[in-house]
Amino acid sequence: MTPLEFLKQQSGNVERALSETLRYDYGPSQTREYYRECGDRLERIKNAIATTKEADLHEIQARLDELSGLSVWISLIERSRLGEFSWPFAEALRKMAETLLADTNLSGSSTPPIVHIVSDGEGYLIHYEGTSPSSKNKFAFVAFPRPLKHHVLLHSLFGHELGHTALHTVGAGTILQNKVMAALQSRGPLSSAAAMTAWLHDKSAPLEIKAELHRYETLNAGASYKMADFYLLSWLDEFVCDLFGLILFGPGFAAAHRFYLSPTHPNPYEFSPSTDPTHPPYAMRHRLLVNALHLLGWDKPVTSRPPVQESEKELLKYIFHDPFDAWCTLLSDAQLQNAIQGIQEVFAQYGKLGYARPTDDNLTKLVHQLQKRLPPIIAELSSIGDPVLSEIDISHTLYAGWIYSLGHKHLTSEPLSFLQTNMLCDQALLQQRAIAIAISKKVK
């Protein structure tokens, strides 16, 4: 078989793989655009193959690389079957991603990416296609961790991943780079790799940091650790994305951040200087969120009546638990406030994006629903028996779930498990979609 014959064989294989994906159930409108885009890309590759010469090995390799890349995108279709992740949360996340990751084409109109949701065996991930061989839309795929498919209270961590993808877009990314990243680098330890190196070696650093640096010197013939520019930029990315997630989803993000990350960081000061220090110590990240919550004014309870207020205080106590060394504070309040304003400027461009505190009355009603072992929605009857429906922001549903989960001792003697609480909140998100549709039809 010649290289060109092999190329044509591979083209047929990819075409069959694309056809076979149609046998699964992916939900309403879940895959139509994605499938069409894959078909268009395959057609373009096939047209290029038709004019490829037998002796043009470089061209054959280029087409094989394109087919290989396309086959990866096609394989993701089969990992998006219904039931493998929280469908209502996925739909909400899809809308956020389409808004935040939209490109502006040459005519000035907005072109959203094709957002595809998959179930994955690892952690939370959003991958945004930097360049596209298609003349239409880029791909973005969102990977839900399969073991946590029911745990919607943790899904706000996607806010962090959206931050990573938004950093590489023209619209949101430009503001994040020029306003948020610039604020973090304006002074202090994050201003340069040399400044961060000095901060790590400061005599006030925790003993755990000193032990890591000593271990590095032992492994490197006494050479002192120096922070590389690449790793400093990686740390800055993580800080920006933590703030992005917090301002997108509110205190519920901070609760999920601690719940998910702290168990995997028994040494909260660890940053692995001897291997690949792409992430700052967990203690630094937690301190950043705590200080940001104070500046945002989200450190006081929303609710005012017992027992829900006591439950909310339990949640806030959990979020604000910060036993870490004072050395972990990298930013001044002014720097952090400027960074917060930069992210808020991004969200202001897209209408309703960004967390706003719920009303006392609404939040109390949501928690009472969970107290009664019901999905946290607000659906009541008027004095004449007509349904009175309320649209509840997804972040408020998650916040109510966290209040019940961590403060249930004030609400009931027979609490729901964490999984049961999550599943009721997931059910609430599904019901909220139906409520939103009903409200929109009533308005029309």
C-alpha cells in the first residue's frame, strides 16, 4: 500500500467513525452542530486528498495529521451520552462558554464556538480549540468528571476552567490580560520571577517552604531555587482563574474550591520546585479567595432568620477557615480590588454573567425546600390558585445546597447525605429549566 493509498484508507475510516456516532442518544440538539462541523471538516480534507500527488509525502503527512486530529474530536461524540453528567448544569455551562468564548469575525459579528459536553474519567476540564482548519466555528469541549456526575455543588469549579479558556480569547482575554493580570503584577512578589524567588526565600516563609527549598538544593548540588518566568506566568494564570470562578459563581465556588482541593494538599504550602511547579501552593490560593470575598462584601450572611441564618454562618465559617501563615498574602487590597474590577468588566460586557447575591427571602425559601427534602426551587400558588414561578440563578441554587450541606445540624435531626443534597440540587436545576421556559412563553 502506497502512502497515498493509506491516506485514502484513513479518510474512509474516519468517515465510518463519524457515521457510527449517530447510533447513540445525546439529547435534544446536543450534537447536531458538532456533527455537522466534523462532517464539513472531513469534506474539506477529502477534497484536498483528491488533488494530492502520489510523490508529495509532506502533503500526505499533513492530511494524515488533520485526519488524526479530526478523529479525536469525533471520538468525543460518543462520550456525551445522556446520563453521564448533569444535563441541566451542562446546558447552563454551555451558554456561559458560548458567550465568553465567542470570536469576532472580519465582518464584526460574533461567532460562538461549538461547545460539546463529555464525560471524563479525570477532573474538571474545558479545552478550547486555539486554531481551526474550518471556516466556520471552533470547538470547545467540556469534560465532566464521571465519578462526580451527580455532585453539582462541585461543578462551580468549571468557573476556574472557563477562566483558563477565556484568557486565550480576543475579547475577554484582552481585558483579563491588560486589567487583571496587570493588577496582580503591578507590585510585590508577583511582579517578576526575581521578586517571587526572593519571596520564596524570605526568612518569614513557613517551615514547609524552607524544607522544600532545602530539598531542592540537596537534589541540585547546593544550587538555590530560582523561579522561572514560565512558572510565574502559570501561577498568575491560576490566581486569575480562581478569581474568575469566584466572581462567576460566588461563595459556592469558594466552598467547592476548599472541599475539592484541600484533601489533595495535605501540605498546603507544597509547590514541587524539584519537578513541575505549575501551580502555586494551595494556601496562597485559599488566602486569595478569602481576601477577595471580604472585598466583595460576601463575608456576611444573606439570611436574617434562624435557623437558616445559623446554617449559613456554618458555611461561611467553613469557607473562611484560614489557618495559613501571613506570608501567603501576596497582594495588597488595592491590587486585588483592581483585579476584581477587571473581571467584573469582562462580565459586564455579557449581560447577566457574574454572581449577584440572592435576596434573603429567596435564599431562605430555597434552604427550606431542602429542609423538607425537596429540590430547591421557588414555585408557589397565588391567592386564586395560579402558579407563581420564579427564576433562580444557578449560583443561588448551589449556595443553598452548600448552606444545607454544611449547616444541616441547625435544620434537621435526620439530614440528607452530601450525595442526596447534590441530587436534589441537580433536580432543581432541571426543574428550573422548565420554569424558565414557562416564564418565557408567558411573557410572549
